[in-house]
Amino acid sequence: MTSYAKIIGTGSYLPPRRVTNQELAAQLAEKGIETSDEWIFSRSGISARHWAEPDVTSSDLAVKAAERALEAAGIDRQSIDLIIVATSTPDFVFPSAACLVQQKLGITNGCAAFDMQAVCSGFVYALSTAEKFIRSGSHRNALVIGAEVFSRILDFNDRTTCVLFGDGAGAVVLSASEEPGILSAAMHADGSHVDILCVPGNVSGGSITGNAFLHMDGQAVFKLAVTVLDKVAREALAGAQFPAEKIDWLVPHQANIRIMQSTGRKLGLPPERMVATVHEHGNTSAASIPLALDVAVRDGRIRPGHHVLMEGVGGGFTWGAVLARM
């Protein structure tokens, strides 16, 4: 009986429209809102982000990333027996983005498909969940995707949030293996912090109730994030009895370069062992970790046998980490 679950393919996709800080600042200036490339970059490390066109959905982006992951894995899509899509911006209230991905990929084997809602921690949650299915022996090949169109929920009158987020998707194929792959995982949540990062709206009677735009208390999020990310990273390492100094690559949620650098310093890792794509992608929520992972796999930094620590924190408040051997 197979004992492990291993990542055998990665893929990612960004919408073609790239919006630089300068372009965004000019758009906001037309609304009487002042910002600049220097203001955005100095606070976040973001230089640009990608936004989807109005008719492009999260499942569309997810399919593009999934196709690339399947190609990299070299397996037939009909062998996928589990699809999990981590997203906070699904196409519809229902059906799930995962069911739409299944349909668009032409997977007709009746495999299980569902969404995971843990905001920016969503991919870590989804990967951890898929690993449990595979380790149980009930499933063999899982497609795990993070996909977001956060541009749809941004308030462009709030310069503290609208400059931070982008759209995109990342995916991995996680398969049963006789060799160790996912070495450990940890997931947590604390609902007492629901107000510091949320979209407090709903659909009722055919209209939106509450506020359908993203709200964030930046200082509170920053303070909590730097604390829990350090703790959960150490928890995941302890679960595998793996020393921090042996981590080949840290792939954190790409939200803010200062949070990312703080985590690396606390773990004693040099900056060159952290994968950072936030400058180009902005915060793509559940998509950010698999996006960054795929970039580093395809440019040759992350290679077979490398140990990769992935971690994220998001609204809920949720956080988690996964240690994987590639």
C-alpha cells in the first residue's frame, strides 16, 4: 500500500493584462485618489499585478493552470480522481469552481470535486486536505488549484487595499507515491479576528446585502501574520523532525514583502532561499503560493529532491504550512 503523496507537476497562469503601479496611480488620480509607485512599492514590494478581463472567471484561470500542471505531470486527465479548488472568488454561489473546472477540462470519470474557502491560506488547506485523501488510499491523483479574481472585489476608492491585489491561478498534481512527498502539514484558524480582513457582504433576494468590497485593517493583519507564520512554520518543521536550516526553499504567501522577509529571518534563512514573486503578481490570495512555486520550478531553482516550505495566512483568520520534498 502506498504511504505518501507527492507533487509531480506544477502549473500557473496569469491574465495577459499587466497593470503597473504607475498605470494604477494614474487611474486613481482621475478619481482624486493620490498614490505613487514609490508609495505602493515601499509598503508592499509590489510593482505590478495582472487583472482578468470582465468575462474571464476564476475557473477559466484555474483551467489554464491545471492544463499546464497536468502536462508537467505527464498523466492523463481522466486519471484525476479528486479536484480541489481554493478560491474566495468563485464564478457562482454554486456550483463550485471545482465542478466547473472538471467540466471545462473534460474530466468525465465522476471524480470528487469541491471548493476550499480559507482565503489566502486556501492552497495550503487544499493541499493538506488532498494529501489526507491520498494517504488514506481512497484516491491516487489529485488536482489542487488556487485561483482568484480579486480585482472584482476591490474598492477603488480605498488606496490601502486596491493597489495590493491581483488575479491569477496556480495548480499542482498531487499523486500517490512510494517516496516521501508531503512530509508534514499544519492548519489553524481563529474566528475572533474575522473583522480585520473580510468581504462582509452576501446575496439575498436578488441583491447584495452588506458590503461586497474587501475590507482590511492592514496594521492588525501585519501584526498577526508575522506571529502566526513563524509559529506554524516551526510546527510543520517539528512535525517532520526537520531542521529549518535544511530548508532549500521558503515559498510564502505573496502578500507583502516585509511579512515574507520577517518569516525568513525568524527561520534563519538567507533571502536568496525565499521565492518572491509579489513584485510582479501582487497578492493573488489562494493562487499566490502555487503561482510562486511554479515559477521557481520552471526557472530551475526548485528541483527534484529539494525541501520546500509553503505557508500562508488569510482572512478568517486562517493560517497553515506544508513541508514538501519535491
